[in-house]
Amino acid sequence: MFGKLGTGELILILGIALVIFGPGKLPEVGKAFGKAIGEFKSHANKVSKDIEIDLNDKK
């Protein structure tokens, strides 16, 4: 989904975020977004490992 974002698209997204949140809030928003992505990846990996363990147990 997000794998094909180019430099132009990223600059546009950053510009829109800067206008919406302002320069003071942008670091806080970035930190919160990064933390949310990290937690999502962590949970997705855990679910994936749990499914793999269940499939191996059924064999």
C-alpha cells in the first residue's frame, strides 16, 4: 500500500502535515505516529508467529 511512495509524494504529505499541525506540534505527531507503527509491527509479528506455531502443532 505505502511501498510505492516517491520523494514528491513524501514532500507533499510533509507539507500538508506542516500546514495542519504547525511546526511546533510536528515532532510530537511524528513521534506518536512512529510509536504507533512500531506497536502495529510488533503485534503483527506476534500474531504471525502464533499462527505459525498453531499450524506446526496441527501437523
